[in-house]
Amino acid sequence: MGRGRATRKRIIYLYSGHKKIIWITIAAGLILWFWFSLPQPLFTDPTCTILEDSQGRLLSARIAEDGQWRFPGKADVPEKFEQAILQFEDKYFYKHPGINPFSILRALKENMEAGEIISGGSTLTMQLIRLSRKGKPRTVYQKLVEMILAVRAEIRYSKKDILALYASHAPFGGNVVGLDAAAWRYYNRSPEHLSWAETAALAVLPNAPSLIFPGKNKAAFKAKRDALLKDLQQEGIIDQTTYELAIDEPLPGKPKSLPQLTPHLVNHALEKGHKGERLKTSINRRLQKRVENITERHHQRLKYNQIHNAAVLVLDTETGQAKAYVGNTRDPKNRHQNRVNVVTAPRSSGSILKPLLYAARLDDGTMLPNTLVADVPTQINGYSPKNFDEQYDGVVSASTALYRSLNIPAVRMLQDYGLEKFYQELKKLDFTTLNHSANHYGLSLILGGCEVTLWDITGVYASMARSLDHFTQLNSRYDPEDYHPPGFTSD
């Protein structure tokens, strides 16, 4: 009898213990699910490739792979937009933990009175979650999931981060996504430079993106914008005068084209692996426009000689960073392959390597500026170089041969210096297009027998100038670190 009671007690004890373990396991599982329920990152949508000048102003933009104008996100939201969007969507944003029970109860009451869903009671955080969960139906179950994930998002992100994520991924009509893209597409300005009326217009769009389309929506769009401006005025965020001026401002019209000041530099950036990035470049916007104008003026004269392509690269000698980048002449119809980036396209080197050979020989002491070089009919293993004018001077100094760009003395100097030796010097200078052996090019290497790019050759000449500038500063010493490829990103 006593043993039976003891057995039952042990069974009850074991049952209670197992029950406790089950509940602990379930609770642990729910906690783990909650903790790992939010995807990281929250959004994986492709973004535009954006180039900014050295002052952070937009130079060029390339649409995202999915055909959307969606700029890479920023960490901050302009103060005007923050005040407008919170006034319109979520006044208690900085006070709630992701869900606002009072808003949900109010929405429930309004929906019951109307007999249909007219309000969702969603906080800005819940709207962010809905944006990240594309295509989910608007059901009670999905609303509950959004509420849970919103609380989880509030744990992971700061309020500023949540606001920035929302501003970067909210829909603004058509294929415009995010505040930055909307500001440029509708007003051709960055969001930091929008008026209160313009900011209010963008703040009401994510709630009803179709309002941006012309026609019968215009009155509804204006009513929403003006109502928000009135709320801002009543809250003391803007004054009466600002409000009265703002409601008279026009609504945004047809989307505008984005700036495309450096289309070929965008291609260069993409080749360097910067797809989908917001890249601050070293380009000087004012200088860029001046160089483009100069290039176009020359093109207008030269096109009558069937010259339709030109490129200009301006580097800062001290840093090697690009200050202006014109990849080709402009022609919307691309009749002369104007979309080809001539800055990075391999072209015959012509005579542009001659000064490098001259410098190499001076550097190793095998030649002086007044060293005499033969300029006579020459044949080397079946190769017979000719001067441009097919004349011969007999004997000239090395410096004369250089500034007159004489071919025969250049070939003779290369033969004396050593073809392989000069080839290796060019490789050290980071010429990226020397893809064959020295023997493949032969002595014609010095006369255009190889291909180089404007990017590489400009970088080399800038390095030479930089090295010379630093020579006196370094007590008559050359610094090997002065030789490096050019760049286009801002330091």
C-alpha cells in the first residue's frame, strides 16, 4: 500500500517534471523564433548606382536592375520629412515599442462603424515590416505577424534607423521607391532642399502612391497635402505665413530625368565593382561642366573631318584623383559608338611612350639629354622604322629626338636600352593592357605597337609630375610611393 502511494507520487512527480520541461522547451522555442524571426538584412532589393561629386551633389544615376529608381539608403532623414511623415503617419513614433494599442483599437472601432476596413492602425514600424514582406495579403493573421516583427525590429534598430529604412523603401508612385529617388524624380533636387509644400506632398504619397498619376487624383492629392500642412501649422511646426505660401505651391508633375553628367564614369564604376552603391567621387562638378563644354566645342569643329569621338581625363597631380571625366562625345543616337568609354578603351599608344623611355635611360645613366643618336635609314631584323616626314637628320641629340618625336632614334634608343627591360618598366608602371610578351610587340612597342588606355597613361604622367614635385621636398630623392594608378573616389 505504502509502496503504491510512493509509486503514484513518483509518477505524478515525473509527469509534473516532464510537463515543466515541455513548457520550458516551448517557451525557449518561441523566444528563439522571436529573436531570429526578422530577416537580416531587412531588404535585399537592388539599388541604383549613384555617383556624387566631391561636394556630395548628384552627378549621375543608373537605374536598379529591377527597373526601379531606388537609391541606396542613407543613415539620416531630412528634418522636414521626419516631422511631416510622423505628423501624417505616426505621431507617437518615438513613444511606442513598435505597436500602438490605442491606434489599433481606434482603427478597429472605425472599421466596425464603417462596415469595412478604412484604417489599419499601423505604426510606421509596422508599415516598414509590411514593405519588407512583399506580396503578403492584408489579413488579421498577417497583421498579427507584422505586430510581432515590429516589436522585434524595435529591439534590433534604433528609431532613427527605422525611419531611415522606411524613407528608403517606401513607394512614391510608378517605379519610384524611396525619398531620395522621389525628390530627384519629382523636383530634381535632393530631399534636403525641398520646401515644406514639396516635403508634405512626398510625405502623403507612400500612403496612396497612385495619387501621383495625373487626372482625377489631383484634387485628392492636394487635399491630403494641404491637410498635412494645416496639421503642421496647428502643431506649431510651421508658421501661418509658411502655411499660406505652401498651399499655393503646385503639386509635382511628370517625373523629371535625373542628372547624367558623367555617364561613362558610371560605367567605369560598375566595372570596378561598385554596382548598386552611392559613390562619392573626386569629380569637381563645375570643372566637369567646363571640360564637357570645351570638348563639345572642339567636336563641333572636328566632326567635319569625320572625328566624332573624344575623351578628356583631368587628374589632380598631387593625389592622382580624377577631377573631370569625359568618356566620349555625346550623341543620344549613338551613331558613332559614342557610348564607348574612350577613357578605358585600349588604343594604340602612338608616340606617347617615348618620354617614358627617355626618362628610363636618364634614370639609369645610360643617356644624357645631349647624347647623340643616329637618325639614318635603319633596318633591324627586317624591321625598317620611318620618321613621320620620311626625312633623316643624320645625327640628333636625344632631347631633340624627343621633342621632335623622331621614330628612328626612338627605336635605336629602345634597342640599346633593351626591349625586355623597357617592357618590364612599363609593367611596373601599371599599364594594364600589356597582355602579351615583349617579343610579341618587338621594337614597334615604342611607336604604337601596343595598346594603352587614357586612364593608365594619364595616371603614369601624373605620377611622374608628382614625383618631380616631391623631389626637392625629399632632399633630392624620388619616392617610389609617388607612382600609383589614378582614382576617382573621394578621400
